[in-house]
Amino acid sequence: MAKQQGHKLIASNRKARHDYHIEDTVEAGLVLMGTEVKSLRMGRASLIDGYATFRGDELWLEGVHIPEYVQGTWTNHTPRRRRKLLLHRAELDKLLAKTRETGHTIVPLSLYFKDGRAKVELGLAKGKKLHDKRQTLRERQDRREVDRAMSARYKGR
């Protein structure tokens, strides 16, 4: 079988961008079982409750739901098991230093295949306050209104 090329999105965490200020992003590999890869190739995963934590000097992804493979047997995986993330030591040290600051956490932003390998985009995030969320929604609504006005003007209405 030929090696896969390109970028195939499996799941994205849109709620994370609403709930957090994303300060930095990092791409990490995942250590997965065979049935997890097959389930991901079917396009089934949920990042909503996911987060990353340090255990010792390693980074682990927790709370991500990858459903059991339908055609799997007794070798099937647990849907919400802890999965090891693969990063370079310098990246791990940088993330560890940032998460020790108050209010910072690591959240998964998207899960995808890149050239046939499962990758996760992690965001170094700081929680938003309620008024920040309102301001973001207001800015998005204003941007939509401006785009509508420009579009109507361009179409000659």
C-alpha cells in the first residue's frame, strides 16, 4: 500500500478557542493501539473534555474519547484511556515551565493524520473570563455585519 500524503482532519476542539486564550501551539505525535488508529481512520473522535498533563517528565493526553473499533475483538481499547504524547525534550521543558505559571493549561485543539501518522495540535492556554468571552462574541458579530455590508455594497444592493 502506498504511503498516505497530506493532512486529514479527524476532530477539532472549537470550544477550546472560545474558553481559552491560546498563547502557543505545538504539534505532537500520539502513541496509539491498532484499534485506535482504525477507529480514527473512520473519523470518530471527541476532544471536548481533553487536556494534557505531565506525569514525571512525560506528557500524557487525558479525557480524549476515541470510540471502540466496531469490528474489533478482545484486543479493543478503552475509549478514554490515557495516551502518551511524543514531543522533543526542549518542547516538553518549555511547556512544563509555562504550565507551572498560574492559570496555564494544555488543551488539544485538533486531531489529524499527517502523512499517515496521527498527530494532535496542542495549545498552551490561559482561561478566559466571562467578559472576555462576551467581547470575543461581540467582535465576531461585528465582523459578520461588516462583511455583510461589504458584500451587499459589492453586489449593488
